[in-house]
Amino acid sequence: MKKIPIIIDCDPGHDDAIALVLALSDEKLDVKAITVVGGNQPVEKTGQNTLRILAILGKQVPVAFGTSTPLLVKPYHAQVHGESGLDGPKMPEPIQKQLDISAVELLAKTVEESNEPITLVPTGTLMNIAIFLLSYPHLKSKIKQISMMGGSAVSGCSGPGDVAEFNVWVDYHASHIVFHSGIPIIMHGYDVTNKAVIPYEHNEKFREHGKVGIFVADLLDFFGKPFRGHWPGTPIHDACAIAWLIAPEIFETKKVHVAIDLDGEWTYGATVVDFTGESGQSPNAEVVFDIDRDRFEEMLHSACKTYEEKERQL
Ligand code: BDR
Ligand code: CA
């Protein structure tokens, strides 16, 4: 089977961790590199979290750390992932180190050396990706698409009045650069990711699938806490950007124009998603708005079972 070559740019993060579990288990994907960005916590922490996740999964992938500093505004970090950025599960020590080059350099090297166009999968803030696109404009043509988690048509979690989504909002100038890069963008925003939930009473079922299943259950237990009582389950935002590459048929999408509000006093960083075409602008993104939730949950189970099977063979 021909695999899809991808680079994941992440800021783990509980849902980033589950995205990695899925990506590194699936035979359809070839994870060429992982670049790490600051967002949920500064990059020193999200970087160590990435290396520790790889240790749990028993995988080795080239990893490089990037920036935590937005282009023009101050850094901001999320609270929901705890002090470490990955509170909850007991994490092992890393078994590999990050490379001695920056995330942007690793992006460039991997794209440059690839014989075929690469898919980028950002599941964090868009600073690394924007700097990469600005620094290596000649490599744009070697990027097939960007399947990203971020944005929202209707409601967010960041900025005054929560009108923006965190990943796009933290460095909304970087987000603007990415959305106007001309590269095909598949936007997995809250419209779909808030439907990609694991009901709380299903968490325990993951514990049946060995070490990685227990890891996923621990992630769900911690990350789900703030949502309990007012949401149907734990939203696994970032895993959507991976799941779409593996099984696009479980999603519904629409090609539309997406603008990032750059100077709204109260709405800066919001994604303005023109579902009705009123702006008259050509589509610059494929916005994902629905998911077959049951199939999504099945995918996560079968990912955990794949690791369990490998563990048994050792
Ligand atoms: C996004 O924000 C982060 O906290 C999550 O990891 C996800 O990427 C959801 O808004
Ligand atoms: Ca993330």
C-alpha cells in the first residue's frame, strides 16, 4: 500500500497525544518527522512530552523543537492540559533526543528530501508552519495539503467572549499567513472536533488494550474532567486532523472562504467561515463540519489494539 507521507507539528497536549497514537499506528501513514511548537505549554515542555509519548508508543521518529513565541503578540498557554501540558498519565523518560536543528529546519529538510509532496498536520499553534512558509517559499509546491486542527465557524474558547479557537488565536498573524498560503487547507475546527467525543463511560474500555490503551484512558480521564456534566464526552480535537487522512469518508466537508480577523477589538483571532458565500471570496479551505463519531471511536480502539498486538509479539 502506498503510504501518505506526513509531518506532524504538535504541542502535546492530551488530544495531540491521541493524534500521535493514531498516526503512528496506521499503515496508511508514513510519519516522516514530528516538529514541536509552543502552545498548550512552552515548547520545552511540549517537546519533552512528545519524546515521552514516543517512548510509550515504542516509536522513533525525527523530532525537532520550534518556537513558543508568536510573531507579533505575547505567548499564551492553555490551562486544560495542566502544568506539564500532559498531566494525568504517568510518563516514562524519553528514549530518544530531539535533533540539533530547529523545527523549521527539520520541516524544510524533510520536505526538500521527499520524492513526493508532503502533507503537513498542525495540531497546535501555527507559528512553526508560518515561519517555515515564509522562510522557504520555494518549498510550498512540495506541500500537498495542510490537514490542521484549528478555527471554528460558530464558537471558540479563546479571546474576549470566547469567539476564537485556541490554536488559531494564540498567533493569529501566523494563522493568517497559513490560511493565505495558497496551499490546500483542511480545517478541523470546533464545528467537527466538538462532535469527535468519547463519552466518559467509554474511557474504561480503552484500558482493555494494553499499555497504550491505558495511556489513552488516562489521557481521557484527565482531559475530560472540565467537560463532565455539560458536554457529551471528551472532545479529541487533534485526532480529527489525522483521522481525516486515514478515513475521509467518515467526515463531511465544504470548500469555503475562511478569513482570520486580524484587528477586531474583541474578535481578533476568530475564523470567519463564509458558509453562505456572501463575501464573494474564492474558497481557501475545506472546512470539516461533521463526523461519524462511532467510526472515529472505533479507529482509536483499533489503533490501541495495534500497539497491544506488537507488545504481545515482543
Ligand atoms: C486545541 O487547543 C489545544 O489545547 C488542543 O490541544 C487543541 O489542539 C483545541 O482548541
Ligand atoms: Ca494541540
